[in-house]
Amino acid sequence: MTRQATANTREDNTDERPPQTARPHNTKEVTMTNVTIIGAGNIGSAVAGIAAKAGAAVQIINRDLEKARAAAPDGATVAAYGEPITGDIVVLALPYPALADVAERYADQLDGKVVVDPSNPIDFSTFDSVVPAEYASGAAEFAAKVPGAQVVKAFNTDFAAVLASGQTDGAPTTVLVAGDHDAANQAVINLVNAAGLRGVNVLGGLKRAKELEAMGSLQIILAVTEATPWTGGFKIVK
């Protein structure tokens, strides 16, 4: 989740023990070892750091290569927007309005890949959702445009600061994950767990992206109105 308004930027977003929920650990157990982040803003930089900590090979794609280099952890590669994707997990660290262009430009390359959407599709002047009425969520809208991809909603309920630090109020940062493909969900959970954060599978599939986007939007509203800090966030207490 990023604090920057979506309209002003193109790149930079009942079961108590579900079977896909994993506990945090620091072992390098990522099931896919190549991660591409499209976007080099705060979220892109934070997720790149998570992937690097997890032992994954990292590629950052951005229109501004200097910004991509600044966001890249040691050992990462950078590429201009439009160049080929090398990752098996692709994180769209972009504001919601930019996703349509990604779908158009990269649709064929996203076939078969785990594609993570961290965006929160809201109008920053009203804080209302801007998702078209025919879709339950921005993630569902994007998934309809790239039917060959395994779309996962994740990272949108966390601010960049707690993703980068891996800690929220003294506890591992919780990353909520929702998608229709169990293996894709687990790949994202394994990635964040291997970096020391805590991935949690939200049962119900990609339709739960609607609730995650509402949660992300609420957190943005609280931060914009200074009810909570941009360095804070929700955490699960057990």
C-alpha cells in the first residue's frame, strides 16, 4: 500500500487454522525463486527487499531506469518498462490506473505466472472505490483481462514502511493473501515467510480481494486523516 494518489502517478499500491496459513520463519523456502516487480516506488522497493531477503532473484521493471536502480537490492537486475519479464512471481507495484496498460502490454507474458496485485483502487478526493460496477474488486477486474495468469491479492493492506522493516508494532508484519489458485497463494506466502514476515491465506479465493481492498482503503483513510501513522498498520494478535 502506498500513500501516493492513484490518479497522479503511473508507476511506483470461519476456519481458525486454514491449511494454507503458514507461520513466519527465516529459512529460504521460496517455491519460485525469480520475482519481477513492475514499479519502483515505495511498495516496489519494499517488496524487492522482501524478495531479496527470501533468497529470490529479483528483477525490477520501471519506465525510469534510474529510479529502478535506486529501488533495487544488491544483485537485482533492472529493465525498462516493456522489456521481457523474467520472474515466475510478478508483483504489480503500481497504482490501480496503471494496471490496464500492464494487462495490454504484458498479457501474453503473464500466462501461467503468479501475478500479485497490491493496489487499492480508490479515488483519493472522495476515498470511494473506482472499480467498475461489474467487478467485485480491482483484482477481479485485472484477472479478467489476463485469464492465463494466476492473480493473487496481497501487500495492499500493509504500508511500505512495515513491509520494508518486516515489523508491525513489534510483531512480524502480516501479509494477507487471497487468490483462486492454492499453489499461487502458497508461493506468495512462502516468499514473505522466508523473509521473516507472516503470510496468511484468506479463505474464499480471489473474491476476498473485495474485503482486502476495503481494508486497505480504510487504512489509507486513517493515515490521511492522521488517525494512524503511515509507519503503522494492522496486526494479528493470537
